Amino acid sequence: MIENVAKRSLAVSITVVEDGYDATLETDVSGGETYVRREFVAADPGDIVTLAARFGESGDPATFEFSPTGARTTLDRKLPD
């Protein structure tokens, strides 16, 4: 789930860092909208998958871990207005 609380559209790109997983998401999320993708990458319970997310057109991607066991991972990134 990607929630854009800004007033402007936001380009989002998410990829899996590890080999063995093939998943990429590229989308634009309008200001004030929420994008939901129920399935992104399949992994065995207990595995940890590292994702790299780029918000906007430039800058370094932020990395975070995804756990298919149902644990919730949140990445909050404050962007300039």
C-alpha cells in the first residue's frame, strides 16, 4: 500500500533487491490517493525480502524489509512540498 498524503502526484518505483525474486512496481500516485497492490512478491513464510523504493524522479532509493508472515512494515518518507 502506498499512501500519498501530498497535494501533488508522486512517481513511485519499487524493486526487489535480492536475486531469485522478480518483482517491480512503477506507478504514479495522485495527491491524496492510496494505491493498493495485494500481491507483489511471493516468498516463503519466515523469509525476509529487501525492497528498494524510489519516491519521485530523483534521489537515492530507500530500502526496507518485507516479511510474508503477515508482519506489517511501514516506510514513512516526508517529501518536500
